[in-house]
Amino acid sequence: SHAQEQLWFLHQLGASSAYTVPAAFDIVGELDATALRSALQVLVERHSVLRTEFADEAGTPVAVVRPAVPVVLPVVDLGPGEPELRLALAERCTQPLQLDGPVRLHATLFRRGASSHLLLLLFHHIVVDGLSVQVLLDELPVAYRAARAGVPCELPPAPSFADHVRAERQRSGDHDDERHVAFWLDYLAGMEEFELPA
């Protein structure tokens, strides 16, 4: 999509945690970490955007949907202390996420006690926004309950992001893009170059 192209361009200027979208679940009670990992795997297999690698082809981003790789769910034992949890969350959330490679969903399970956990999910904004991350958060408990019960997850077919991008491209058309580029080249002609602050 056009928004993904813009985010990819900004990423090329320097990876930043500014485009990391965090989501956290405070889980109280018994937790089956294996079922949770299986539920996350269901999300990755359902949503192609969570399997999309953004490659650089001659300075142009190309989205390549890869086969699902096994979800990694590290478990970090913290104990009940709130300061340790805050520090661990800040450390994870401030690490820039990479766009190459097949992983778009980064998960960590923090164990604070036998019946107290916090699940942290991190996504790059290139693959989620406020609406789409809510879809994932709504589907996760459904997939978790199915995994715990040992039955297939029954969710309606996932919306296709590729269909959205195709429709966006058809609406704008290549000529429209060329017209926008020509406008800005003309508008900015003769301006002095300057260094952006790092």
C-alpha cells in the first residue's frame, strides 16, 4: 500500500522504535503457554501480512508473502516486582523491529508468578494499524480456547490485505502517482539541500 511504502522509506533512513505497535495482555489465572504459542501460530497462518517480508528491489519496496515460520514465544521469569516488569517492557518496546526476514509478530511472555503473566506482542506499523491490531487481539482468545480444547480454530475467513492494496492501486493508478511526483519535483526545484537531524 502507499502507507507501507512511506513506512519502508522511513525505515531505510534508520530503523526506529517509533513505528513499533505494542499490545499487552495481563493474564491472571492458569495459563497454558503451549496453547498460547499455538494460538499465535494460528494468527500468523491466517493473516498473510504477518508473513510478509519487505525486500528492496532497486530502491523500491516489494512485499513478499512467505510461508509461516514457527512462532517463538520466549518466557521471561520476572517475579512479582512491578519495576522489573516496567524495565523489561521498556527494553523490548524500544528495540527497533526489522523489516527483512519472515517475522512480523514478536511475542514475549513475562511470568510474574504461577498465575500471573503478561503477554507482550510487538508489530511494526508497516503491518498493523489501530483497526487491524484489534482484529488480531479479538482473534487471539478464540484461537487460544480452541488450542486448549485441542480442537481446530473456527474463525471466519481472514480479510485479504492484498485485495485492499489492489483496490488502492486501481483507485490511484500509476499516472496519478507520476503526476504527484512531477508536482513535487517542480515545487521543490531550486531549494537548497539541508541535513536532517539524526
